[in-house]
Amino acid sequence: MAKVVDQKRLDLQTAVEDRHGRLFIDQGTHVLTDLSGVRLLRCGVDTVRQLYRGLIRPEIMGLFEIPGAMVEFAGEIWHSGRVGRDSGYQYKLQNADLGIILLVKNFNATLESIGPHLKIEVSPHAVDALSPERLQERMDYYAAAVLTNRERNQCAVHLALDLQGWAPSDDLVARMHCRARATRDISGIKEIKWSMESATYGKGQSFLFGSAGGVQLAIYNKTLQARATDKLDYWERVWRRNDSFDLADPDNYDPDADVWRVELRYHHSVVQQFASGSVDVKTGQIIDTDSFSAFAPHLDGLWRYGLRQFKLLSRPGYFDPLWTLIRDDVCVDLPVDSLADETCYQRSYKTSRGFTGKNVELFLGNFISLLARERVPAKKAFRVLKEWDCWPVIRDHYAGKGMTDLMLFAHIEKLLQERHVRWGRAI
């Protein structure tokens, strides 16, 4: 991809170059863009997911004997139940007042073995109420009550910026450039149930770019979403309390204007890549984190990184001024000192070449044969494959061969069809 540069920023009153100016000029066309009306309300952690490995304590499974029951666990009352297979887990304990959901018993690991049996999901109000250290202590406490031989298995985070005075244009999808290997534009549907590289839905009120198993960018009307889920009162309190990065205008939330959200969603496998590949510029040490609290000082770095992976352009070679503004003027609101300027961020990718790559090829061949024997349809097979712990290795192996996820699905579907046609019931 060709190099993309920022438009020059100028002071609105003097037109003198200013790194925090709200007047932007395209050096090639000399077109001016005034962003003085954009109100940056808050950038914070919207969701935390902390994963753990371990052995499930035998008494825990008794909490799920009566689906929908209220049960006592770790000194609190929880709603127990089953969850859909798409989550990767079988059971849940939920306490909306605490803002915490425990997802228990991984579908792809046996109950009697040590495995990735716990994921703790934390809602925005719980993240907002506790410091990263206190939140980590709380999550570790619940994890110890669920598992023996407990160890952290990395975290996933969603970072969200809320702003007013801006709305996405009709050509946003066309102007958004990223490393996505496929692009789709789907309008007018209410809900998306599958992973894709680009989509619009809700009649232009929401946009989604990237894969759920990697880094995703979502842009959506937060006012409409909060009203639909009966959370608008909560979010209005947050916006009034935080009240922006614009120090000259501390009361800039307008209750009569829509709030738009720009959200970056980092899968736990991507966070692990950063933990394994990013280094402290002073010491040269790998940051090597496995928990939300340890990774929290690096979230500013992830925010900037994400806005360089997804590039909103005004024209070829130039960032849209809004993208420059939210990348350079926004910090993630957390009570920790940011290490973004002291860390070199890069992702460490595990290679699938050589011996490992050969194993991937052999596995897929045997996998297809078993699927054909059991008459498992391609869509179900691909869904199960993506839920497996080794899916990132398989995906990266075929990505190295130039295959997207969609192309890999088509490859599996073709091989299944070939097995059925050639071997029939004899498989």
C-alpha cells in the first residue's frame, strides 16, 4: 500500500501550523477542512475479556444443574444457564449488577482435563468503576473459585471513542483502507451473524471492518444503540462526567445531538501477538503481559496502532482530517500512566512453515476425510474449525499461501464435495 500522509494542521485563528490545530489543509488541492465543531467526549475501555486455563472444580458443575436458576457463588448471587455454541463455552454465570459474566467449560476441551475453560467478560460500567489493578484482582478471585491449576491465558479488549459534531459519510466504506483480505458492503439488515472484513448494517447507522478473530473497527450511532438497549441514561452520565479532550470547552456534550462511536476490538490472539512482539525502547525487553492490568498502560499504543491499520482517506495518499484528529489527540481514559511513547509496538506472528505447516496440511486432509465420513456439512465444519484453539495457526498458514478465510471455506467445501462424489457411501 502506498504511503499515506496527514493533512497539515493549522490554528483556526492565525492559520499558523499547529500540531493541535482544528483547521486542516490538503497540501495538494489546498482544500480546507474545519473540525472545530467536532466534540471528543470520551475514549475508554468498553469491554474486557480475560481468559484462563485450568481444571474446573467438580463442585462448579452443580451450579448448572437447573438452567436459569439463581445460585450462590463466590459470595454473590448469579444467574446460571447454558450459552450458545458460538461463544465457545457451554455454561455461564451472570451478574448484571456486578457487570460480570463467567463463561465456563470450553466446548473443545474435556471436563477432566486442564484447558481454556474460563472466560470472564466485564461490562463497561464495571470497567469504569474499578482501576485495572482492582478489576484484575476481582477477575483472578473469581477464576480461582472456578479453576484449580489456574493460569491467565491473555485478555481481549475493546477501545471506544465517543464523539459529536461528526457523522460518517455515504462513501465511508469506499474511503476506508485496511489490510482486510476481502471486502463486503451489506446494507439494510438488522444483525450480522458471521465474521467478515467490511459491512454496513442498520441502514447506514453502523459500519464494521475486519475479522472478529483479529482486529475489528466498528463505527456506529451510539445514541441509537444506547437507547435501544435502555442504557442512554448511563452513557449520558459518563459523557457529562468525562466531558471531552477539549479543555477550552469542558461542557461540550450536547444532549440533542447524536453521539457516534469509533470502536477498535482486539481479539485475545492479537493482544498476545503484541505482548510477544512489542519491546520497551529503553531496556529492549519484551513486554510479555498476560493480564488486562499489565496491558492497560499499552492501550494508548493500541489505539494509535489500530487507526494506522484502518485508514480513512480523504483522497488517495491523504488521511481524512477526522482520522488524524482522533489518532493524535485522543488518549484512553484510565488511571494508569501510558507507556505508548516508551514502547515499540509490533505483532509477533507464529510461523506455520516447515514442520508445523506440514502438520497443518496433514490435519486438514484427515479432517476432511472424517467430515465426509460423518456427512458433516461444510458450514458446520468451518464453524467448528474456527472455534478450535489451533485455528490461528491454520488461518495464518493458509494466509501465507494467499488464501482468505472465505477462500479456505470454499477450499474445504470443494474437497468435501470431491470426497462425496468420488467415494460416495464407501467413505
